[in-house]
Amino acid sequence: MGYHFNPLILVKWNQCDTLNQRGRASHLPTTPNRNASCGDGIMANKALPSPEVLRQLLRYEPDTGKLFWRRRPCEMFASSRDCSLWNARYADREAFTSVSVFGYLRGSIFNQSLFAHRVIWAMQTGAWPCADIDHINRDRACNMWANLRSATRSENHRSRLSRLGSTSRFLGVSWAADRKKWVARISERDGYRHLGGFDDEAEAARAYDRAAKEHHGPFARLNFSETTGGGL
């Protein structure tokens, strides 16, 4: 079912987005891209709704990470019928529940597809993020505020799990068949650093953890809990 929105309202909202661009570094794109990021230079087809507008449209629960549609006033619609139909179907219901192929929650605002975690960041901070938004616990559908943090593209890549098809269940560890050893290595800015060969797979994983904490700080993904010393 299609809903007809007041075009004057949409124009006003699009114009509000330009306020968020003031003071941005000149080397960055002036408009966030289709995923609401300024980092890769892919320009959006249309302006994003401002954080103020997002707060008018959505309610966010920081403790659960969920978004809910707010009831919309009829001046946002082209007719009172469209207003009644939309509110009856969506008002006070959970929003942004579709799951993308990458595991992120997403939804649509005025036919513009957006990721939930980026919408939440804009609502909470007052500006669309120009960096990646990292999910600290690795669950891309967990949008609790305590689970989100801003990260550069390289920092976000460091926080990913090992590639599919890895020979080890541990991050940063692989089996070297020619040496009959478990090899640990860690990514650095100019490539990878070899951390040694180990007879025991878990020892190789611990060597990776030590290096990860040293090099990647709070963005390090560890194989073992720092508090319990247990496994994954």
C-alpha cells in the first residue's frame, strides 16, 4: 500500500539536512552516501532526513536497541485518509525489523532505505555518522546504545571475525601444513606480522590476543575472555 506524503514537508526536511554539513572537513563529501556514511565518496540519491526529523518519526529504546514508529500528525500526509491508514498500520509498532544480507537491521523512511544502527547514531548524537559504526559484541542486529561505537573503516575491519574457510576456529590463527604448526599472525597497517608457530592451537590464539590488545586497543577482538580466560 502506498502512502502520499505532503511534498512541502519533505522539501523542508531535506533542507534541514544541510545544517549538519557545516564545519565538516573540506576533504569529506558534503552528503552522506546511500548507507549514511561520508567515508567512501558514493553520493546519496537524495538528502537524508535530519536527526530532528528522525526523532519526530521514531522512538528509540537504548536498553533494548529497538526503534518504534511514532504516531504521525496529519499535516505530514497529502490526505487525512492516508494519515489514518498509516497510523493504524504502523504507529507504536517496532520499526526497522528487516535484516540485510550482511545481518544489519534496516528500514525505509519515505522510500529511502537506511540502516538502523546509523539512524540510531544520528538520533542519539545529533549528526549522521561519517565513520563506520561498530557493533562491539559482533552481533550486527544488536543496536543497544552501549553496543555501538564510532570506528574508522580499518578499525571496523579489525573487529571482524576470521574469514570463512579458515583452518582454525580461532581468530588470527591458521594451520601451516608444511611446518605442522599452528601459526599466529596479526594485521598491521602495512600487512601482517608473524607471531610464531605453536604446537597447541589455543596457545597460538593467546599469542594473537596479546598482540591484538597491544596493537588494536579497544577495537581488538579476542579469542579468550580477559575476565575468565575461557574460550570463545
